[in-house]
Amino acid sequence: MRIVDAEVVVTSPGRNYVLLKLTTSDGHTGWGDATLNGRELAVAAYLSEHVLPLLDGRDASRITDTWGFLYRGAYWRRGPVTMTAISAVDQALWDIKGKAAGLPVYELLGGRCRDGVTVYGHASGAGIEETVAGVQDFLDRGYRAVRAQSRIPGLVATYGIGTGVSEVYEPAVGAVPMEEIWETGPYLDFVPRMMARIRAELGYGFDVLHDAHHRLTPIQAATLGRSLEPYRLFWLEDPTPAEDQSAFRVIRSHTITPLAVGEVFNSVWDCQQLIGERLIDYVRTSVTHAGGITHVRRIFDFADLHGVQTGAHGAGDLSPVGIAANLHVDMAIPNFGIQEYMGHVEPTARVFDVGYHYSEGMLHVSDRPGLGVDVNEDAARAYPYVPRQLPVVRLRDGSMHNW
Ligand code: KDG
Ligand code: MG
């Protein structure tokens, strides 16, 4: 089973996705997600210029060997562009292996550990009342875990806010990044009040999550975590910039609010200290950005050895192929915690034939062989790439901060 064709497909049905299609000598095709939000074309070029010429004629069944060939062979290791490109090849090869075996990928990973994948949805609002209504809306639709974000009074823009109750939050904007102003004081005052209202009005019979999106210092994060303890969050996500791993010693020593980190990580080395020292409760690496199924499985195994559970990134900037790849891993690992699920904007369904489905707070993978997502290439061509940038953030005095 040799690789005889490899193609990069860039499509923008509402937002940009980069996909890799591999074809084998015996007629199997495999799809991989190579989408890196805001830097899509860098991965497309890395694949086209540096990876695809190496794949011609390779044995498609040798997934781990191909992973090592691309990782070690580049000499320049890690980094989001490299690891997203390797991931796309890895996903496509797992898709092919499943199709060749006539089995869904989770069967090849050891089989089901659970009936379905528990997901959390994204509720947001223009203020506390609207956010409470948004959480209620998700509960009404069967979700048992909801992320709550709200606009902060006094700030023009706040991370994670959709345009209305239960609207999908889509942060990418135009060709030039939108600039937002951030103030930590009002945020630290507001979030505990929002969580107090959510628990007072909706009770404790579901899990609530919150994403601080890298905005705080370690001691501010510790303060927030402590002030949220009465509301028993499932997790507080990315309280500080995630690359400073020892910062989490400070946060951890002050609060028992569970911590989730890792959507921006692309290898196990990014979270070695966080996991090894048990400084976090959930690791958020995704198949798409952290080297594919082959590497994410190793991160999640390492996490399991240290009592850390998983909570893979699943924002709408991951294509349905990447979401499916995460779901197959989620199904097959012992230390699954939760899976993020934002869904996708409507035109996405015209390009992707998605095998998984949502029901009663869970996503269910299909039993189609492989990853279970097909791509309509004619439809993909009808949505050409649109330049989009994530916003950037400044403090009131004009200095740069973290978005
Ligand atoms: O591309 C960036 C988004 O995926 C990210 O901002 C979303 O933080 C995010 C989340 O938790 O989904
Ligand atoms: Mg996040």
C-alpha cells in the first residue's frame, strides 16, 4: 500500500480550513486536518514544498515510522507549523489504515472505553443575564457541561463572546487584526459575580467552565481561582500564558480550582513540567496541532501516569476532520475528561460529510471505516481562502498584551 498522490486543499466555508488528502496504490484515500487559525498558508506551504515530495511511494501502513521520518528528518523540531503539518499526514494515514481494515480508527486504538464523548458547549452573552440565559439554552439542549464567557462592562471587546445567545463564537476577523483593549481589574471583579449568578439561578447540577485566555499574571490567576472556589468550576482554562510552565506552581499553591492548559501546545515537551509535577488537571492538546493521533496518544498516556485527564481543544477553527480525529482518541483512552465542541458555521456542512453526531450532551463517532469524515472537493473549491487574522490585545496605555 504505497502513497501515490498527495494534495493540499485550502477551503473557506465560513472560515479557513487546510486539508491534506493522501491516495494509495490500492485506491484508498485518507484525510487530515492541517488548519492553524490565522497562519493557514504557512502550513499549506510547509506541506506542499517540504513534505509532499517525501511521501511519494512511501508505505502508507508505516504510520509511526513516517511520523519519526518527518519529525526527526526535518532536524528543526516542534513548533505549530511543523507539528500541524506532521499531524495532517498522521491523521490521513490513520484514516487510510482504518479504511483498509474496514474499521473505525478507535477500534485500531484499542476499542471503546465509553459509550460516547461528553462535550462542553460555549455560552456567552453581552452581560450576566444573557450569559445565564445562554447556559440555560445549552442545558435545554442536553449539554451537561457549559463554558460561560461574558462581555465585561467597561471593555469594548472581551474574548469568547458570540453575537447573540448560543451563537457560535468565531474570533477570526479581517486581513488586518482587530485591536482590543484589556483591563484585568474589572475582569477579576466580574467573573466571580457571573459564576455566583449562574450557580444561584441554575444550581450545581451541571459542570461550568471558563477560559481566561492567557490574560493574567500568576498571582492574579491564583486570586481568580480562589475567588471561584465556591462555584466549583469544572476548570479554569489558560489563566496565564501557557509556555511559562513554572508559573503554575504559584497558581497551584493558592487555589483548588481545577486548571486546564494546552490548546497552543504542539508537543509533549511543552507540558512535561505541567504534567510531571501535576500542576494542571486537564491537558488540552489537540490531534490537529500536536502532531496527530500518534503524538497526542503519547501525551495523553503520559498525562494518565500523572493523574491528569484530557480536555482536547475543539474550537470551530479545527475542521470536522480534526474534530473526528480527536473523538476517536477520546473514545479509546482511559483518562478522557471532556471534549470541547463549538460546532461549525452552516456552510461547513456543504464541504464536509460528517459521520459523528451530537446527542444528549455527547458526540458519537460513526462506525464508518477510518475517521468517518469525507470531503466534497467540488464544494471545497467553491469557497476560496479568505485572509483572516485573530484579534490582538493592548492594555489601556497602549502596550501589547495577550489575546
Ligand atoms: O484559534 C484560536 C482559538 O481556537 C481559541 O482562541 C479558542 O481558546 C479557545 C478555546 O478554548 O476554544
Ligand atoms: Mg481556550
